[in-house]
Amino acid sequence: MVSVTLDGLTKSFSRSGVVVDRMNLRIEEGEFFTLLGPSGCGKSTTLRMIAGFEEPDSGHILFNDRDVTYMPANRRDVGLVFQNYALFPHMSVAGNVAFGLTVRKIRGAVAEERIRQVLAQVHLTEQADARVDELSGGQQQRVALARALVYRPQLLLLDEPMSNLDAKLRLETRGALRNLHAETGITSIYVTHDQAEALAMSTRVAVMNTAEVHQVGTPADVYERPSTRFVATFLGRNNIFDGVVTEVAGDVVSVRLGDGSTIQGSASRTSPGLPLAPGNAVGVTIRAETIRPASQTDTQNVVSGTVTDVEYVGATLSCELETPIGAVLLDLIGAGIRPTLGDRLSVLLSAASIYFVTAEPAP
Amino acid sequence: MTTATTSPDVGLETTNAVYKRPSWFRRRFNVIATLTVLLVVLFGYVIGPMIATVRRSLSTDPIDTIGVSFHAWGDFFLSNAQRDAIAGSISLAILSVIAAGLLGTGVAVLLTRWEFPGRGFCQVLALLPIALPPLMGVWAFKLLFGVGGRIPFALHEWLGVAAKDLWLQGLAGVLIVHAMTMYPYFFLTVSAALMSADVSLEEASYSMGASRARTWLRVILPMLTPAVVAGALITFMSSMASYTAPLLFQYTNVMTQQIVIAKSDGDMRLASIIATTLAVISIVFLAVIRSYEQRNIYRTQSKGGGRARSTVTSPLARAVITLIAIPLTLVLILPIIMILVLSVTAKGGWLATILPTQYTLEWYAQMFSGSEFWRPVMNSLLMSLLAVGGAIVLGAGAAYIMSRLKFRGKVALDIAIMLPWALPGTVVAINLITAFSDPSPFAAGRVLVGTFAIVPLAYFVRFNPLVFRSSFASWSQLDPNLEDAARSLGATWWYTFRKVVLPLVSRGIMAGALLAFVDGVGEFVASVVLYTPQWVPLSIEINNQNYQGNIGTGAVYGMIQVALVLGVLIVTRRMGTRELAVAVPAT
């Protein structure tokens, strides 16, 4: 197994400009590490540089202590799973899987045994002699995985491998991938724009936007303690209101919002390094699933508004309220109340759920 | 894979080699090397000869290249005969577009839109004229429709009209050849457009209350426009380049004829001037076609579900459509039938009758009579093989670079590669004569004109764009991720090329190469200007035999060509290449 260090990695293309900007990351041995971000944020380019298909303009890539920045792709000993799988259409399932072994001069009984094993691992024993275009999308994805794992590479790279699967299959595959990683312990780097996948599978996640890494941390870190405004809004369904700090009394922070009302939060729940002094502009965030209908006794942090949108999605009821502080998104889980369009509703933005991030940069 | 110790097929012998950032030159070496070869060949055999022709057109002397003067150009534009030839070529091209367009679009709509008995068979037959051998085909037209032709004779017998009045000569003769050989340009594109047209658009039109006529006018026909325009542009270019039909129907009022007449008169300067003018017109059309191709073509936006063909329910309408479609299709394949009949007609066995009176197999018996008969066939096979071999190396190689690499000047290179496709064969021949009638560094310091090499070189120049195009299509269809996948699995570039790339693209490349190959075997236009008596190409031999009255021999040669083309079409279909590439204008 191997650890991967990205040291000041920078890459620009003539058309799209800088796509990866001075990136520093260290992926530990055996980690399942995810690069998460919207499309065009540079995550796939980073992966292609690690795989050896793109040369960085500057910076270095290290596998353990070895500098592989300019090592040809075919010498890096990585396994790569492509978004479109890139299976060789003129070879059978077994032929595809055997490719990496043949190239490594592993053949005969040893190779057959390895192929048999890996196909069993991905539940494709029956399909060994099938043509790859006869397989379903999920099966093709597993062939791609088997092909990348069979020669036991020191590093597994996955480039949005599930984006072509339907929702149900994606859930199944998520679990299967997690198990496979637990079994093999192989250092894995996973690229996705799907936050659910990132949170569900990763040891750690790097959240990227426009060529920069915004935060690196465990799934809980990035979801619960976002370090930038982007991370706060990119993950989950979050509300964000801009305001100005009016008072800091011990742990209690008061913020005046746009409509003149005051909302209170906890000084311990802020992005690292955010200055919370009176007069400072801040962004007040609160996740949709933490908002509850207000009770009679609630006085502070209560907003009232009109229900402008209701979406029933099974497990939750997603509503949108039009309030004086702006639109408020909330997800009601078994709350017992079923608001309908036009209802008046008071909700509690609990101080314990409020999280402070940087204010919107001046335009 | 057997050279285990030295082969770099294994990417993973864990060495401690240190990989430094490759130098600017190392990183670009492959591109630079391949581009250099490509540019040298393009310059030496395509661009250079064009420049040579322009140079010669500016000579003060009609035969040798001396000094610079625009006098001859002035005379050219002032000459009534030459101005007439330019106008003649252009008006012929416009008429050809109209005639072939009406025929091709009509046949396409007839055979695609409605279901009737024998439709599938008609569709196959309607494509058969693609297999018409270029020179013998025009001869068949001449013997069918020309002076003393069988069709006027038959009409005379049946309807009592004077056969003489029905003989097609000059422009009319050329036009019928063009209509019946160029309609596939429309037939193929329009059929394809009709098949892939989104049926839901039509249904939307009806559901919004539009009448059938309105739907045709406002929805269906506009969707066909790109296909029709594409067909029209290619037909226009082919007609401008047409040489054989004007030759056999003795219509000299076109530029291609004037070039060869000037050349036979020994006035290479005038030949060069006309060739340059014709080249400029062709290049302008190439540019128009390119820019048109880059615009959007209406594609189906909905998933699944092919075109629902309307079944004609009314028995009357059904009978009418069948009665139009089947005879029309038969007329289209008449020239091929004519060649077949000629190949079994005894000498003097077809005089004042609609059908021959004496049949014979003696023409076919020549096939077994010795090597003399096969000589021109072998010559053409050899020359075409050499040309296509070169085109596979250069055209397919260029296609790989163009589809995979990014570099400045790519568009210019693409135009330079495709240029000869736009040039009439006559112009290519004149270019090669002006460039290689003196010792040239691109001919190892020798004179190529009058040697064996000049004809395969001309074929190479003409067919390289065809091989390039079909190869480019195959390369573009190849997912670049497959190469990356193989590399990341540990394969070297060469191993990837052999085991992944080649198996996937070779069929497409071979399909294009085979079509170019059969085109080369029947090539007449450049051959007639360039051939040497020691190496007579097939088409020249056919022409000679026909003029000597041995039309049966020409017809047998023609049938061999038909068999060759059909064989190649079947093979390329088998290879799974769906697109039926329409070859360069060969008439």
C-alpha cells in the first residue's frame, strides 16, 4: 500500500485557465479518500495527474517517498476505474480482467486463479466469458473494478464510477465498494460530485471548488463543521442568512439580520478562524433538517412566514417558507403537522443548530 | 510479448529510475516527427504541384516556364471560348444539381416513406448504381441514350416517334449521365435524414392541428434541407469535375475538356490557367461544404422508437406508388443491365432490334485465353494497391494525429489533407505534370512524367483524403479512455496500440481503403492524361477496346469492376461499417 502526497500541484489549460491551483494533500495508506466538488472544480484533473495522464505545470506527486510526477502512467502501478468504464469492447469479461495480468507477465494457472477470485469478489463468476456489451451497466462497472483490482495495484483511483448507474444500484454499489475497500485495504482515491456518496464511503473528504481545496476532513467534519461558506452551502440543504454581529456575551452571539431582527447562536459553532466581534459581518447557516415548528414557549430565534412550496419526498416533507429574513427551507420528519400551501407557520431556528461562516464577499 | 527480457511491454519492473520532467522537445517529439513527414508529403505531392501549376500559368512561353507575365491570363478571360467553357461548366453543374436532386430526393421519399410490396428490393437496387464502373458506365449510357441508342430505338418501335429526335447528344447526354450517377448523393443523405427524423415532431405538428400538406411544407421538408444542401454541394463539385461524360457525349464546352484539349495542343500554359481556375472554384466549394458541415444538422432528440413508416391503405394509392417505384428503380439500374447485356452480345449481333439477336460467351472466354486479357486488370490492381498502401500509412496516420493531438494550425492541416478531394482528377493530373516533368527532389531527382510511378502517385493524391476521412471517423469513434485504461493497466504505448487500438479501428480504416482501392482500379480521368503505354490501366484499355468495336471486351472488364465493387461493398458491410461512403466523383 502507498500514501500519496500532492505538493503544490498546479495545472492550467489554455482554454479553461487554472483548473488546479497549488494543491497540497496527503492521502494516508489504506484510506478511502474522496475529492468532492461541483463539475469543473478540478477534481478529475487532479485524479488524471495522479494516474499519469496529465503533467502538472508545477508541484509534485509522491507515492510514499517516491516522486512520480513525471513517471509514465503505465509504470505507476495504479488501478483506475473510469466514469464510462472504458472496457475493451473486443474482449470478453475475462479478457478485460486478464489484461493487467498479461502485461505483468502473470499468466497460466496463477492468472486464472486470480481472475476467478476477483470475479467472485464482484459477483461475476457466471459472466466470465460474456462479451462486455452484453452486460448491464452495473455489471460493466464491476468488470471495470475487477480489471483494476486483479493485479493488486498499490493505489486505486475511481473517477465518478457510479454516475452512470440508476439510483437504487448506486446505493447497492456504495455498500459493495465499501466492503471491497475493507477487504483489500487498498489506498483509494474517489472522485465524485455526489455528496451522499462522499459522506457514506470516505475515510476523509476533500471538498473542492474552482481549483481550490476548501476543506479536508472526515465526513462528519465537513458536514457539521464546514470551514468555508462554500462547504456549508454545497453539502446538504442549508439555509444561509447574512447579518452583522451585535453582541458577544460569553458563548452567546447575537446577529442582526437584514430585516432588523436578531438571531442568537453559539460562539463555539463557527468556521475556524472566523472573527466574531461586534460589527463584523457573518453568514448564519442552519440546516433544513434541524428546523422545527416553534412551540408556545419559544421566544428567541423564532421566525414566521407563509408556506410557499411543499414537496413530499417520503421520509421527509420539504417546505419552503417566505419570511421577513428571507426564504427558509426546512425538512419535517414525522413532525405530525402537514402544512399546505399558504399556511402560516412559525419555526424555531435553534441556537444549538446555528453555525457561523464567513459573510458573503462584497460584490 | 515473447521478448520478455528486453520488451518494455511490462511497465512495472520496479526500477528506481528517476523520472525528470521531459524537455520541451522530448514531450513534443512524436508530434513534431509525424507532422514533419505529413507536411513534407503534402507539400511535395499536393501543395507543391498546385504551386507549380500556378507558376506555369504565369509563364511568358506556352510550353516552357520562362519569366512572369499575366498576359495569358488576360487572354484567357477575354477569350469567348474559355468564358463559354466556364459558364458551360457552371450551368451544367447547376442543371446536374437540379436533375440529380429531383431524382434522388424523389426516390428517397418514395422508398423510405411508404410501405409497399417490393420496397426492400427497390432500396437495394437503387443503391446499385454506386457499383457502376466509371468509364464503362458512361459507355453504357452512350449506347442506351446516345446517337443510335437503344432507348430511342425502342421508343421508336413502340410509339412510332422518330428515333433520331430522341438521341441525346452533347449537354442533354451529359446531363442524363450526371442525373443517374449523382442521384445517390441525394438519395443517401435524404433517406438517412428521413429515417432518423424525429417522428414525434411530425406527430406534434398534427396534434397542434396542422394539415398533412402544412406538416410536409413546414416540418418535414425543412428537416430535410441540410441533407439536400449537402447533396447539392457534392453534386455541384462532382459535375464541375466531370470529365468522362462530356468526353463520350462530345460536349467540349466545359473546363475539364478545355484543359485536356489545351494540353494536347501542347499549350501547357493554357492548360495550367484553366486548371488553376477550376481548382479555385473547387476549393471555394470545399470551404463552403466544410462550413456547412460544421453547422447543426437536425438530429432526433427523443429516445428510442424508429420511424413508423406509413402504410398505404388505399389499394389505389398503393398500386400507384408501386407502379411508379418499381419501373423507376429499374430505369436507375438500366446502365448496369446494359453492361451485362453487352458482355454477352456477339459482335454484330445487335443491329436494328431492341434486344440483341445473337448472344455469345466468347467475350468471357477471353478471361481464360491467356495473360494479355488480364494485363490491364493487373496493372490497375497493382497501381491502386500501391496508392492505397501509401494512403493507409499517411491518411490513417494523419487521422490519428488529427483526432488525438491538439496543436496550432490543425484546421489548416485538415484543409490541406482534404484539398485533393475537391480537385478534379484532370487538375490533379495537370498539377503532377507541371511538378514532375522536370527532375524533382520529391522524385529522388528524377523526372516522373512518362514513368510507371506517376499514375499510382496520382491515385495516391486523389484517394488519400478518402482514406483519411474514413480513418478519422474510426479514430473519433474510439473512446480515448480505452487507451488511458490500457496505459494505467501497465501497457506500453506500442502494446496498447497493437492490442486495443488496432483491433478496434482497423475495420473502419480497411473499409475506407477498400473503397478507395476499387476507385483506383476504375480511375480514368487522371489516368488518361498520365498513363504510359507500358502500363495501360484498365479504364484506358476499356476505352481502346470500345473504340476498336470490341465493346464486349469492355463490357466484360466492366463486369469485373462491378463484381469488385459489389464484393468490397459486401465485405465492408460485413465489417460492420454502416456508413456507405460515397466515393469521389469518378466520372
